Amino acid sequence: MHLMNTLCTCTIVSALAMAALRPAAEAEFAGPEPLGPASELVLQGTDGDITVKTVDGRITWGDTPAQRVYSEAFVAVDKLIPVMLQAESFTEEREELSGQMQIDEQRILAALDEVRVRIEDADPDDPDHPAMAEEARNILQQRQAFMQAAQQAMSQLQAAHLERAYREAVEAVKIVAERKGIDIVHRAVPTDDPFVGTMMPEAVNAIQSRSFLVYPESMDITSDVADELGLDLNQG
């Protein structure tokens, strides 16, 4: 009987002890306890120690800017610029230049028609016939030179528009990056975007422009930049 009482007492004591320890055990695994605060952390290695700390809000393991952890993202600029070029400020300038070109070309064509009519009405033996033919050739050369100059002027305007749109996009990227705390923003093309064109050079360019192969979707801040610029990427 005495042995039975002793065993019962031990069982009760053990149960009470386990009940008392259970909250402490549960609290221990409730979640990781924060380390620190600490000004730095020294990691020992076979090639020397590394001191990890924060500088300007970034984790660093050395004294140079290259020895820091930077946050990164990317923007598909090729999606933004075509939409930006549809803005009224760009289209008005293109239409103005195109309209002036048409006026100048019509003036040249009118002069050419006038000479052609005179040639057709003139007698083949008219002594002025060679001079009129030379005048027509000169006007044709003027038209060819005008067309080349017009193409160059339009190309220069389009190049200026591309640079202006690019600069505006970069400024918007800077604003979004500062707001989101992003240090580095890459220009890239999402890997899922379809290739444009069917020829090999176009396919090669599509592959080369995709600098990222695998990445978190959250790294793509193109839509945020579009919102900053007030663009609808689904238009047109």
C-alpha cells in the first residue's frame, strides 16, 4: 500500500510539473525572438572576420559602396514610350512638320506641272523646248532633294521625341523608386512578352533585350511608373 501511494504521488507531481512547463514550452516556440538591438555583427570565417552593419539604411559588410545590399526593380520602358509618344504635345509637332512638308511638296509639284504643260503645248521645233526640258529636270532634282531633307527632318524630330519621352520616363522612375525605397532600377523586357516580328534579327534582339530570365513579379514596377506618368498601357 505504501508503494502504491508513493507511485500515485509521483504521477501527480509529474503531471503537475508537465502542466506547469507546457506554457513555457509553448511560449518558446511562439516565434523567433529578435536579436539585438546591436550596432554590428561579427561573422568569423577561415579567411578572416566580416563585420555586418547598416550604413544609410542598407546592410553592408565593408567600407565601399559596392559592399552593400541594394534593393532592385525593373521597368519595361518599351511599353511606356510608345504610349507617351501618342500624347498631344508630340502629335501636334509631328502633324505641324508633316503639314509644312506637304505644302512645300505641293509647291514643287505645281511648278513641275506648269513646266510639263508648257512642254506639251510647245511645238517640237520650238527653240525653247530644250530649256523647258532642262527646267523640268531641275525641278525633279529639287523634289528629290526635298524628299531626302524632309525624311531627315522627320527622323530628327522623332529622335528628339524619343529622347524627351525617355527623359520623362526616367524622371517618373526616380519618383517611384524613391517612394518605394528602391536603389537600382533596370530597363528590361518581361520574359513572358511575345516576340515582335518573324525574322531572325528581330528574334535575336528580343532575346538579348530580356536581361532577366527568372525574377519575382514584384520587381516589375512598370505599372507604378505608368500611373505616375498618367498613362493607360492598355490603350491603342
